[in-house]
Amino acid sequence: MMNYSADDICKAARAIQPYLTELLNAPNAQRLERQLEGLLSKVSLEQGSHMKLSHLLSEHQSTRDWIRLYLEESYPAEDILKALRIYYPLPGVERSVESPRYVCPVEKCNQDWYRQSREAEIPVCPVHGLKLMIDS
Ligand SMILES: [Zn+2]
């Protein structure tokens, strides 16, 4: 549990919002986004929701570290992801959905392959022996 003033934790909770999808996996990021929105409303804050904010933001190591760098070490919000990635991989960095698909040039051949990195060599179709081509 973090020990920051109500003002600080509110400021940090607002600042961290655009970065949640980079700090947490998608279901956790969506859940936290919704919860923060509710807790940051004027009414909630007047009822002392900062304790809950502080608790939520300390549930995960990545958000806890983000808040610490922001509040204790005065990092600019836009530089914190870069700093955290030095220590551990963040879930939001995976972009496997954007891997381009390669297919066999022979019509009706359903061999395909997804290029996960730029260094990966493009394979040949095991049926036709032809180099796979990017699927447009
Ligand atoms: Zn083929």
C-alpha cells in the first residue's frame, strides 16, 4: 500500500490513465480504467475515494512503480514507460496482432505464416517449395 497525500494520488491517477494499456494486460487495463473513472469523479473524491485509488494503483507492480517514479522521483509522465522497460517487459509492448501474414503464391494452397520479427527469415511452402509472399 502506498502512502501518498490525497492530492498526489489524484494527480498521479489522472496522469497514469493514458498509459494503462501499456502497463497492464488488456483485461486488467480495462478494469482499472473503469474503476479510476468512477473514483476520480468529484463526488467520489469528496467521499474520500483516494484511499481506494491508492489501493488499486498499488495492486500491480507496473502501476506501483509508475506512481513511485512520477511522485517520488518527479519523472515526466511520458518518460516513465521507457524507464520501466529497462527493468522488465511490459505486457502492452506485445503487438503480435500486427504481425504480417505470408501465404503460398499457389492459388488454393492454404499454407500461411506470420512474421513475428523483422529478422525472421521468410520460409518456403513445404508443399510447393515456393517462397511465401506477403498477403495483401
Ligand atoms: Zn503451397
